Amino acid sequence: MANASRLRLEGVSKSFSTVRVLHGVSFEVAAGEVLGIVGENGSGKSTTMNIIAGVLAPDEGTMTLDGREFTPTNRRAAEKAGIAFIQQELTIFPNLSVEENLLLGRAPRLSAALPFISQKQRRVRAMELLRAVGLEVNPGTPASRLSTGERQLLEIARGLSIDARVMIFDEPTTSLTNKETERLFTQIDRLKASGLAILYVSHMLNDILQLSDKLLVMRDGRVIFHGPKADMTQERLIVAMVGRTIDALFPPSRETVAKREENPLLELRGVSELEIVEDIHLKVSAGEIVGISGLMGSGRSELARIIFGLDPHQQGHITAKGTSLTSGDLGARLHSGMAFLTEDRRHEGLMMDASAAENMALAALPLFSSSVYTRLRTAALKAALQEMAGMLRLKCDDIETSPVRSLSGGNQQKIVIGRWLLCRPKLLILDEPTRGVDVGAKEEIYALLAALVAQGKGILVISSEIEELTGLCDRILVMHRGCIVSEFSRAEFNQKKILSAAFGRMEAI
Amino acid sequence: MTIKSIVQILTRILRWSPLLFLGIVAIIFAGLSPRFFTIGNIQAILVQSSWLAIVALGMNFVLLTAGVDLSVGATMYLAAVAVSLIVPAAPIWIVVLVAALVGAIFGGANGLFVVRLGIPPFVATLATAFVGRGLGLFFSANHVLNAGDHLAAVGREFWLGVPVVIWFAVAGALVSLTLMRALEFGSFVRAIGADHEGARRAGVPITRVTWSVYVLAGAFAGIGGLISLAQTASVSPAFGLNAEFLAIAAAVLGGTSLFGGRGSVWGPIVGVVLITTVQDGMALINANPYAYPVTTGIVIFIAVALDSLRSRLNTRVERKRIRVVEPVSA
């Protein structure tokens, strides 16, 4: 059925500052069809979906919806045109009730002429939508009482409330239980039968193969495969997803120099925090890179925050070189030579309008002055900053005047790394160190990390790119729903096995 | 008992803390003075509360969007000067209209700076506060203006056995309640306060709503100024001075968060009554007048401390959960 395409993209391209993230993406989806979209993190899936939903504007290329040109200027315009976007990043307002969230801006009115809400009709409509996704809560409860999975269902219900022609699901099942997922799939089948075009983005290859009529595989901002599901298997999908030759990107593989130490740089024994992580054991010794893999929402970033003392933990022990670190004591961690690069450098890491030098100097200022009230040893600081800029191969006209905002993502990331390196840390915790960084800068960052461990530092790196971890690490721990589910040593590295462990399936795909 | 359930119980208690706090203060003063729990005194407290209640209800909208309006005191002054000069003898409904209009225009200017020019509300309204007071001083030529007799009468008269000024406060509360509960405006305001960027993505008309809250704060402050004028019967250059801080304190005491998104309509009213009760009680026990500002300061301090405790508990409750315990029933 359905020959005419409902939504068609032709040659859509997009760049963020200097980094090109989409290179002429073209595909189409027909009414009554499910297009499964797969690709690694950073392959451009989310950017493409954001362009369709009107959140981002394409630099080049055209979109047509039911044969007519489609250029949404914002999310609202796209919704009016019939695009429902169910996002992975939830936009649930915790201070609003479930029904307010569901029908925000679209609440039924008492009469067409007056703006008064019909509480009764809203309640009825909300109940219908909640029943459709199988979320059994009172529509009047504050959304803050919902669990992550329930919020995801709420987000889906909100998508259903839009009178849509195209529905985009971006990783809708990451926090759902099996039962909830099944119910969602029944709902998707029903929507498909009613003539909607569905774009389904997911890392869950089984789901994709089960649901889709056609497949789209993306890699590095390009479409690698677009066609009927036919004889695609999980094997072939994974090959298409990760198929690039990547050997050149990583430093030559090193001998593991780490020794089994009595007192490792970092040790976690049975660390737990209610509803966040459970019974985490891990060790990082001098001279090794340990990786943590896992899907978004698996608790990897939360674990990093607990280790660094930004969030508390209830049970278990964290020690650095044998010294016990109490829950939430950031100062003790800094003192023990620990450094942490957050995944969100724009909000948590960098002062965008300050210069590279100011940003890098920030954490190291105490080293260049004997107390808060004495003068800073400016000359020594300047020299150290210049040396660091050279070591990082920072591409920046003048590190003391150009604002960080004007630099590329890769150079911004180098500055955050430089800030912590100036403090001469013993242990570095890096959360997504190469997110939004172009390939050239990635290579330089990898080389830098290899050099650092060669000097005897320890590194704990969290990444959603498995190839990054297999290229860099001595050991990889895989997290799934707040637990470490398996550990791989360098000899056992296998992208497929790591990926399936991250999905919570222990058997090989 | 798990930590989680303790947190939940605490959050629930804190929700009712404004009333609880008011009850405690009332009981203390009742113990200190036999005249406290008399109908006359309670009515006096409500009458004294009414103007501030109206101003605080307007401020409440702005606070809910995570903004602030430091110019409401100046708006009160400007509106009071305007009605004294422009419509000294007009019928009362025209006077009310003029006061609201002057306030709304002033609030509209605040909204312009915040929405169109992107100036942080704190700075924008701090500047307009000085401008407003300056304009008021200019038009009144630095004189004390007296309210007309019919206006002063509003401050004394009763309707259905209840002082008219209290009816004004009740009307303000009803308008607030309608905007916050019966219209989508309320959901929009709280959505913006909780997550500005998220609200934009969810398609909330941010510009229009943000502008409206400043216009509302201005209009409410204008009427609050009028009621205060009816009670004091004259406008001195210090009229409405520091009213913005009392209004903010009252809203926060009533559970409105300075971080935005959280608050009710009844909360600020309870907050205002609480502040007035403290002042009234101090007078009843013949406390040293110099102790009034100190006590008010302590009350405000407690309010802000409560707010940060509340928001800290909320971040705990709202933290992302990764290990969702699957329901046992299958």
C-alpha cells in the first residue's frame, strides 16, 4: 500500500559553527509505513529529526510534506503541519499536573469564544490518552511524582494528542519495562494502520527489525542504507552502523602498564544510591584507562557525579590511594588529585565569553598564589598557560583575548581538559570527552590521553561511542539500568558484545 | 522508614508551612495579649493586609515565571499621584480604572525591557523603580497630596458588613485564581518558570505570557496603591517605599519559589496576613517601635530559608531515577 511519499527529505545539510553534521541527507517515508532509523551517536539522526520537527533549520536541502514544500520555522509550526515529535530528552514540566503537561497549549475550552478551560473535557481527553499508552495515574497528579519510565509514557501520550500525519519516536523505550514497550508497539501498529507515517529512531535493533517496513542507516551525517527491511539482519545493521575504518584515529595500542596495586588511584566498593546506581565496584590504577559504556539513561553520568562528590551516595566506599572519601565531599577529591570533565561543557564547564586563558587558569589559580589574599604569580601562570596551549595544540588566535565562544567544539573541549591538566591531577574522569568534536580534534585528544597515562596518570572515561572506548581503554565496564553488568579486558573487546551488554542482553547478538 | 519517605513527608509539611507558621504566630500573640483574638483586631489585620495582598498577588505572577519586579512600590506611588492629580473628584470606578491603567502601562514598560531587550528582570525593574519614583516626585512637585473625601471614604466604608478594602483584595484574589486555574495562562506561567527553554520547545507563547505578567504586576500594584491611598488619605514622597520587598517576602512566605514555577494564589495572601499579624501583634504588646523592622526582617529571613529548603527537597524528589522498580504484579 501507500506509494506516494508523505514526507521526503532531499539533500538536507546542516553545520554547527564549523562542524558539518549532516551531508546531503535524503530519504522518504510513505503514509502507513514505519521507517526504522539507526546509527551511532553523532551519526546525525537526532539532528535530522530536529530539522523535521522545526527545532533546527537546515542549511541546505528541501523537505516536502504530502507533495508540498515544508519549511517549519519552529516546533509549533511543525506541529500544526502535522509533525508529532516524541523526544528522548523529556520536556515534562515537573511542577505541572499530568493533564496540564499532556494538553499544554491545547486544552479543550468551555466554548470556542471564551478562553476558559473545560476541566471536565480535559480530564476525559487526558484519561483517553493515558489509557492508550497504558499509564495508570490520576491526570491531576503532579508530573514530579512520575518515574522516568512513566514520564516517557507521558511524553508519548502527548505526541498522540497531536493530530499528526507524521510521528517521530526518538528512542522511546529507553526507560520502559518490557510490558510498557509491548503496549507502545501495539499502539504504533494501530497508528500505522490509521495511515500515519512513522519515523522510529532507536538503538534497539531487535525493536527496529520487528517494527519497521523500511530501514535507514546513518553514519557520520550521511545516509548509508535506505531501503526495505527485506533481508537485513542485526549483524548487517551493525556492520553498516560502525563500518568505518577507524584504526588510524586511535593511538597505536599500548601495553597495559598498570600493575595490580594495593591502593589504586580510585576504588569503589559496593557504592549504591537509591534509584540511581546499585552495588558498583570498580578500580582505576595508575597508568590505565578504564572505560564505562552504556546507553543514555543507564546511570553512567550519574555514577561519575557520585564518584566526584557532586551527588551523594548512601552505601559503599570510595577510596583514592587508600584514603576514604566521604559522600559528597568535593574538596577532598580535588585535594586527592581528582579532576572531572562534565558532559555538558556549555553549561557546567566553560565561561563562554571569557578567554581561553581565563578558562584554563580557573582551577589552577591556587597553585599560583600562596593564599587567597596574596598576589597571583602572573608571569608563572602566563608561561604555564602558553605551555599548556602548545601541548594541547590549541587553535586560537590569542589565548588571552579571543572569547571561548568563537572557538570550535574541539578546541573548547581541549580548554576544559587543559584547565584540569594545569592542576596536575592524578586521576581524570572524562564524561563524553569528544562529544561534538570533529575528527581531527578527536585524534589529538586521544593522543593526549595516551600520553597522560604513559606518565602514570589514571583515566576513567565515559562514552556512548563504543569504538572510542575500544580504541582507548585497557578495560571496559558496561552499565545497564544503574548496575555494572559486565567487564571486558582489552583482549576480549568486541563492539557487538559490548553493545548487547549495554542493552541488558547477555547473550551475543 | 526510608530516606525517601521522610523527604516526601517533609515536602508535604512544607507545603502547608505558611498556614502552620501563621497559626503559631497567632497563638503566641494570643498568649501575650488578650486583645489579639477579638473580632475587631482580626478585622483590623485584614484591613491592613488588603493593599499589600493585592500588590503581592501581582508580584506572584512575575515570581512564578522566575522573574522579579522591584518597581511595584514606585508603581503604587505613581498610580496614587496620578489619581490625586488627574481624577481627584471622579466616580470611584473611574479612579480604579485610572490607577490600574497607570500601573499596567508602567508594567508594560517593564515587560518591554525584559522581553524585547532581554534585560534581566532584576536590573530592568530596579532601573524603572527609580524612574517611576522620579516621575511621581516630578508630577507631585515633591508635595504631599491629599486624597479626595469620597476616596478616603472607601477606606472606611463597609459593604455587606465587610470593609470595602477587603472586597478589593477578594476581587484581586478571584482575578488571580481565574487566570491561574481557569485559563491556560496559569499553566504557561508555571511552565516558563520551571524551564524557560523547555517551554519554548513545547510551544508556549513565551513573549506574550512574560509581557502579560509584568502588565498584571503593574496593574495590581496600581490598585494596591489606590487602596493604600484610600486608607492613609494622602500621598507623601515615601508612599509605597519598600513595598516590593514586603510583597516578595509575602509571596515567598506563602510558598512561591524565587526559582520560579512553584506557588499558589492563596499562599501570598497568607504571607501578607502573616506579616501584618506580626506587626499588629508587636503593637498590641507595646513593643519598642524600633523592633518592628527587625522582626519583619527575621520573618523575611525565615521565608527565604524555607524557600531554599523547599527547592532543595524538590530537586531530591524530582531527581532522575534510573533503577525503576518494576511493579511486582504481573
